[in-house]
Amino acid sequence: MLSPNADTIAAVATAQGRGGVGVVRISGRNVRALANGILGSLPKPRHATYGNFLDDRGDVLDQGIALYFSAPHSYTGEDVLELQGHGGPAVLQLLLQRCLDLGARLAQPGEFTRRAFLNNKLDLAQAESVADLIDANTAEAAKSAMRSLRGDFSAAIHGLLTDLIHLRMMVEAMLDFPEEEVDMMDLGRRDVLLSRIQLKLQITLDSAKQGSLLREGAHVVIAGQPNVGKSSLLNLLSGEELALVSDTPGTTRDVIRQVIQVRGVPLHIMDTAGLRQSQDEVENMGIARTHQTLSRADLILLLLDASQGMTAGDEAILAALPAEIPRLLVYNKTDLLAGKATANAEMHEPTVFVSAKTGEGLEDLHSRLLDAVGWRDQESGAFMARERHLRALQLAQVHLSQAQTVLATAELFAEELRLTQNALNEITGEFTPDDLLGEIFSRFCIGK
């Protein structure tokens, strides 16, 4: 909880550049004095007040709307003043400087939201979703971030914690009163509750993974022999002529990257140099980069020539791919086969048939891409989740699994439940080190 004597911060809350409206936000203990200095009086709380914004000589810097929110009924939980004036950079800087001259200091990135978290206006998962909502690049990502900001993700975590605390109470009671005989009904309730927590945790983790995919996207690498149409496929997926297309083998020498959206899911598509033996030093450098890129992929599209089927060269490439990374075989150039695309294909891997030239099979490829990277349409929607959320949920899952193996030893069972609770508490910020908070909020934009 912030001290009521926390210093006053100010920042321009709207994006850089020119705009119709610009906002300067102020929060802290001296907001009332700043309001009197800039407006001549304190506005009525939670009412829009039109007036002049004054400098130290009483001259008008700008005209606009002032909104005053008294603590604790504000975004930060402190007194907050928002000055909505014209959106020119010069006038906003003059207004901000006036705030600084009156005793405020420039806010750090994310400091308003950090104060909201420290004053219990938001939990940590909700605070992070503020930045995720601002950074969302797709409609689905924005919806997911809004669900987390609304508290859906936090509610799921708190539901898990409620059940977990109930289970811990049962187990601790068994430990505290060992002389009391534990009947089969108590053990049955314990096992049912443990199973329910495990199921709810798995559902929450699955939804969080979907949200993480919306936030981070998936890295998809197009690989294969020269001249199978990798660059043409990249151009088809992106809808732009990003890569040079040529009949000459080895045209692509470096990794070409493009972010696309497939049904609201961001995919980082990478076109790579053709994999083959070459005497060209520059081409070999590109091939080396291809292997490096493959090792960091979430999905590998192995592109093949449908008219040739699976060749010995394709088999060699397939065998050399990292075994732990999912792959999808894409047979290209189906337009040359007059409807006989499957004739020479060996269906021992997930497979799709396309024509990068005509666009045939593109919708099927989109569906297979989303399926391969783990996207599942959910009626209830995904939670916007970060890597640290996934790690915490997975750690909780590990401790619950460990608890299952030590049911016969109450002390060990109770300890695994405690560790499970600690892992879940990290998500909402119940137990979060200060250095992690600094890292999280430093990634916010100034003014938020």
C-alpha cells in the first residue's frame, strides 16, 4: 500500500505527435494545490469542468476540460487530475512543465498503474493486462486482454486458491489432531477436492496458453529444398510480394520475416534459404542461418514439390529437423497435377496441399497452421497471459502432481499444497518480489 504522502507524478497520457485532444495526467498528494495553480480552483469531483489552463503569470496556456477524482475513487487510488486540452506537442509540453513547476515530478513508465496495483485497485494480472490491451495488434488479442483486465483470469486463479485453501485446511486439521481417527469419508472428500483442483487448473492453463499465443504469436519457419516455392508461399500467406521469386536455385540467401494474422492469431512467418549442398559461400551462410532459425521455431513448414512427392532429399531434411518441434508437410504446386495432388505423397506426417501460384488450398493451410500451433476456438474466450503466468501455472501443476504421489504422507502432501498456493499467488501478486514488479511496470508506456 502506498503511503498517503506519496509524491505527485505527472505525464502526458496520450500518444506522441499531433492530435485533436491531448491529456496530461497527475496523481498524488499535491493534486489539489496543482489544480488551484493551473485552473484557479478545484473542480467538482467526477464532473467535467471546462476552463482555462493558466501559467504562473495567470496567462492562458490552453483551454480544455478538467476531470478531478478524489482518493480513493480513482484509477490510482490517490487524488487524480486529468487535463484534456488540444493535442499539439508544444502545448502539451507547456502544460506538463507547468505541473512540474508546481511540484510534481515526471512519472516513470507504468507508474500510474503500479500505484493502482499497490493501492489494491488492480491485482498484478489485471495491471499487466492494461499494457497488453494497449499493445494488442489483433481484435482477438484486444478482447482477450479486456477479459483479463475485467478480472476473468484473476477470478479463475482466486477460484483455484479458494478450493486449495479449503483442501489445505482439511489436511492441516488431520495433522493437528492425529489422535482423531480419519474416516474414509474425509479421505474421499480430500481426493474429490484434489481432483477438482487439478481439473480446474488444467482448464485455466489451457485458456492461458491460448491467451499467450494471442499475445506472443507463434514462429513458423518455411523450410525445404531450393525451388519448391518457399518464397512464393510466404508471398501468398502475407498477401504481398515480400520475397524475390526465381527459377534459379539459391535465390533466397537470408531469412525473410513477416508477421501475418490468421483469424486473429499473429504468426511470425520466416522464409529461409533452400537446404542443399552448395559450393557458394554466401548461400552456405544462408543455409547455416536456416538451421539456426529452425531450432527456435514453434512450427516448421516443410515445403515439397507435389509433382515429385517425397524425394530422398526431402527425407534427409525431414530426418534432420529438430524432433521436438512440430512440423507440417506442405505439398506445393498442386496446380501442375490436374487434381492428382495426393498421388505421390506419403501421409506419415500432418500434410496439406496448396498452390502458391493460384492460392488453391490456402484456407485449408490456415486451418492446419492454427491447429499445429495449438490454437483452439473457445466459446468462453482466452485469458491474456504472459510467459511468467504460464510458468507459474505449470509449476502449480507440478506440485499438485507431486502431492498426488505423497497422499499417504500427510506432512509431504501439505507441503506440496503450500507450494502450489505460492505458485498461484505469484500470478495475482500476493507474493511478488520488488525487482519483478520493477521489470513488469518498466515495460509500460509513460502516462499509464
